[in-house]
Amino acid sequence: MEGLEMEINFYESELFYISREKKIHSSIPSHHYHDAYEILYIISGELYYFIGDRTYQVVSGVLLLINMNEVHRLINSNGAEYERVTLLFKKEALQSLLPEAEDLDLFNYFRSDSNAVKLRGHEQNFVEDLFDKIIREDTSNSTNKSASSELYVRLMLMELLIFIQRKFVNGHNDYFIESNRTYRQISQIIHHIHENYNQRLTLEDISKKFYLSLSHLSRTFKESTGFTFIEYVNNVRVKEACTLLKSSKLTVSEIAELVGFESQTHFGRIFKSIVGVPPLKYRKMNYS
């Protein structure tokens, strides 16, 4: 079971992308990540978003911020219709407009511990109007975008980011709802995994620590995350191993031990099943 391949997809993003869509009976089947910042806004419906080691129950009027390369997944547990706006952008989209954007801390809030912002009524109207204007400007000139049109879209994006920044500065970013007891428990377990991935972790030990039956934990963990317990643990370990392979001179054996694998052979097998290449080849391809 430990050698099963896990589905985590990487999507290369455009410099800027925005869409507004209604969906029904739809979840994102796999965990995925982008090389861009992502802003999600829920217009209607109720969804669960799994972001990093936290689970968010989101409803109408909630903005979600997802950092670059952060693994996430949408779960539509009741299969009901929902409507959302998805906006992805790379930092370069703003740097050309305003080189000082980095100094304004506009991107720091994508890396915060709380990824969700609940908007009040008038704020929802403001943000939805802004999204509509961005979409109209972006789509009406999609075939032959003028410099003025691109500038206008980026200015509106800047306006949105400054609005979000002020929400955080004023302390209005305390939206973290996990009203479903199961999701709350799974979120706590996921946090424990991220804090202790380099230690011995078994489903049996976790079930005892969190006072859950083994069968219930196994089933709900898979339903909530899309992974079995060991698949998720291995994914966390391999992701950390990738960072060390790219940025350190540690041997493969040392890295395997540091991230929690009991043998280099086992590490190599799991690493290849997830990444697609052996650790040494990955290092040669990515070492900086």
C-alpha cells in the first residue's frame, strides 16, 4: 500500500487568468498546485477547500487566498450547485506596473495562517462589481488586447489586493470555519502530520492520539483529503525531500532519514512513485 502513486497535479499558469462559473456535482478530483497566486471568491453555494494543512468550509461572500505552489483541493461534499470566481496571477503581472508592489506586502497575506476572508454585505457588492469589471475588460479584448486594456485590468487587480491587505491590517481576516466535526478532526490530524512528518507516524497511533476508531479514521481521512493516511504522510515527506535535494548538499541517505523514512531503498521507491524520477536524477535536474 505504501508504494501507491498519489495524484498531485501541477498546473502551469498564465500571467493572468480570471473566470466566473457555475458548477454542480463537481469536486476537484485531485490535489493540485499552481505557479501563481490564486484568489477564489464564492458567490453562492457551500464548499470545502483543503489548503495546506487546513480545511475551510466556505459559503457566499468568502474570499480564499492560495499561495504559489500550495497544494489544495475543492470538495463539494453535498453535490449542490455553486458559483465562484477564480483569479490566478503571477507576481510579474504587477511588478511591471508597480516595481514597489513587493514592498507593499501585498503578497504576504497569501502566506498567512488564515487564508480566508469573510466579506460584509457592502464589501461583497464592491468585490463582485470589481470582479465583473475585470472579467468584462479581460474577455471583451481577449483576441487583441490593447496596452490600455491590460493596464486597466492590472490596476483593478492592484485595487483588489490593496482591499484585501486592508482587511488583514484591520484584523478582519478571522474567518476560519470548520463547523463539520469530521473536517475539524481531520484538519487537526493533518496539522499534526506536518509538524511531525520526520517521526514515526502510523494510523494506529494517530487513532489513539485523537480518540478515533481505526476504521472511522481510515475512511474519513480518505473521504476528506483524497489520500489514504500513509499516502498523505509520504507526500509530505517527499515534498520536504524535494526541497532538500534542491537546496542542500546532504546525501540521499541523510535526506531520507531527515524526512522520516526508515531506509534509503524505501525512500527511493516512494519518491519515484510520486515524483516520477529517482532522487538523484531529481537533484541533477533541479539543484541550484
